[in-house]
Amino acid sequence: MTIVSFNNNLLAIFPKSHSKVIPGPTIDTLIETLNKLFMIRIQSLFFFLFLSLQLLAQKGNDVTAPLHAMKVDYPTPYTPPKIEEVKAVLNKVFNYLDAVTPVLLVHRKSGDAVTLNSIDTNTIVKPGDFRLTSYEWGVTYSGMLEAGAATGDKKFTDYTKSRTEFIASSWPAFKTLYHLYPKSNNPFRQPVAPHALDDAGAVCAAMIKAQRAGVTTNLRPLIDNYMDYVFTKEFRFPDGTIARNRPHKNTLWLDDLYMAIPAIAQMGKLTGDKKYYDDAVKQVVQYSKRMFNKDLNIYMHGWVEEMGVHPEFHWARANGWAIMAMVELLDVLPETHPGRPKVLQQLQAHAKGLASYQTPQGFWHQLLDKNDSYLETSATAIYAYCFARAINKGWIDAKAYAPAALLAWNAVVTKVNDKGQVEGTCVGTGMAFDPAFYYYRPVNVFAAHGYGPVLLAGAEIINLLNKFVFEINDSALQLKEKSK
């Protein structure tokens, strides 16, 4: 209401024609007094607004506000995730993968379904987004098992059950077909006739886990076939170190720690035969002797025996394969095994090195020590899993590493899109001795390497959140206590 309208309203109530009969002050005097009071109130209000705007413009200072408690605009969520939020991410990934990895044999040309007793050279697995027999899918099968155990949701476990049983039931017929037509494009060539660690190790490890857990019971023939290749046929140095002859003769790929050790260690658990544990420990020790940089506490990607100088490219995912191999070995290696302290010490040293390269966004770089290389998702997910697993098992310090694990998970979540696809994952990568190769490797949602690690990470983060309580303490994410 304006002052003029206020006056007019008052005059309408007390018209001037009646002023002569009202005792005391005149109407004009009363109106003037009220006008002055109204102006004082208006001026006070404007003064208050002016001071408030001045304080807001200052955004606080050491006198007017506790600056250390000001809201921070973090690039990655900086709060402990909630278990239900983690489950929601796992569900999203599951729904995508379940829809795009069909379990069906079809005719190559017509697309019609094919039964096991009518398989021929035109029979293929119904095309989806990913291959069911690849090493990346071995990691995914392991991730599904862990997700099922952590969430209590049977659908994750059933995913591994249905796919591994599909492979096992199809394997005999395709094995016969392979012997009849060895040059044909056999969709089950990897389990039928593996000729590289990538064909055998990761899927073998997942199958042993499924067999041991009672998820399925018909996998032993496949397990034995895979292990025959990994343990007896893969090329080795004279000292027993598992190696390759590409891209050069007598080459070590850091990736092969994961392509071999989990399967070998799981075979030890399955059979009780100490020779498998001994070999798995030996691989960790001998790879580390040649490829681990003790100053940086991280591994180089490749090592060629004939090189006088060994160029060091610290590729993130290869370092992920290495630490995950040690985690999986310690999972089953007997406490009394004489090699256990060496493996544990190596894991602790590697975790220390990796933690020092985590970025403010929670990710790790494609090349760990090159801050201008891109942020990579699959390695970040692997580190989130390995840190959380090692904390939960008591192998590394919980207060020191849990915040890094949670930040890594929060970073990974930002790369799971609405479809459940994992973004920012480096595609399959060979070995090189120049930086350009690693810097410019493409990323793609169809790079299968990202899915297993995300499932593993989410499952182990749930276990971590069930075991420990976290809080924002003096503005920082901290482990508070063990859960009751």
C-alpha cells in the first residue's frame, strides 16, 4: 500500500466533515503522525535489507562466518554412499547386461533357434553386446557372484549360473564340431581349445568360484580343460614365470597376473593341492621382482627380457589386474602358507603407491603418473574393489584407505549411465613402449572390461558400509567406527 492510498483509506473512514466533533488531535495531525511512523518502518526495512545484501556480498569472512565449514562444490559427491544407492547402481548394470547377453543358440543366417542335438558350423550364440566366453566376462561372472552375496538378491547369482551352465552344456557338441572342422568359426573355440591365458584364466576362476559355492555343479570338465592350459601349456621362463612371446619373445605382461593367478589359486582351494598355491605365490614374487618400481610403488605394464633398458609405462588397468590378483590369492591362500607374508607385503606396498595417485575427482589416470592422460573408469572400479576388500579382510588400514575407496566408488557411479552402461572405459590394450599409444586408446561403453569391476566394487562397498560407520568429521570424510 502506498502512502497516498493509505491516506485516502483513512479519510474514507474519518472524513474531514466530522473533524470538528472529534475531541483531541485533528484528523490531519493523526494522518501526519501515521505517515511519519510508516516512513520510519519503511526506512528500517530498507536498511535491514541493505545490511543483509552487504553480508551476502562479502560471502563471510573470518569474523562473520566459520569459513572451514562453508559448503564446497566438489566435482564428485563427497559423502558416504547409502547401501540402497549402491544397490540401485548394481541393479541398473544388471538390467542392462541381462538384456544384452542372451543365452540362446541360433542359426547364423536365419536367426532361428538351434537345439543342442542339431548344432552345425552355422550355429552361433545369439548376438548381443558382449561375448560370454571372454576373459572380461569371466570378471563379470565373478562380479555377479559377489553382488549376489552382498545384496542377497538371487538374480545376480542366477546370471552367472545360467551363462556358465549354458557354456558347459554347449561345450561337448562344439568340441566335437571343432575336431571335425578346426578352421571353422567356432563360437566356443575359447573353452574348447584355449591358446592364450585370455581364453582361459578369468572364466576358469569364476567357474571354480561358482562350483565351490554350489551355484552349479556341472562345470568340472570345463574347469579341468581350462586349467590344463593355464598350468601346463602356457609359455613360461625357465624359472617358471608365466610369460608370452608377443609382441616380442620372452615378454611379461602385467595383465597376466590376473589372467593366471586367480584360476591357479582357486584350483588350489578346489583340490587342496599345495602345488597350485606355491605356483601362484611364485608368480607374484617373480613378476614383482622384474616389474615393480619400489620408489613409486606401482608396476610397469610390460617387460621384455632382451631389453637392456625397460621403459616404464604405468598403465592403470594393468596395475588393477595386478592388485586384484593379489587380493584374490589372499582370499584363498592358507594362513599357514610360507609365501603369504610376501604376498601381503606386496599388496600393502602396491596399495600405498596407488593411493598416492588418486585424483581429486576420485578417479585414476590412464597412465597413473601422467596427470594429462584421461581419467579411466575400469581401473578406478578395480581399485575401489581391492581397497574395500583388503580393508574388510584386515589386510590394509581401514582409516587410511576407506575414504579413498568410497571416493573411488562415488566417482565410478558418475560413469554409470541411465541405461546401465559403464562409460569412460579404455578398450582392449596391447603393450607399447611410447606414451602416445596409451594416451590415445579409445574409450567405449562396449569395452567389456568395465562391467565386472563395477559389480565387484559395488558389492564390496556394500560389505564395507555394513562393517564400518562413516561420517563427515570436521568437513572431511572419515571412518568413525566399526558397525555394531
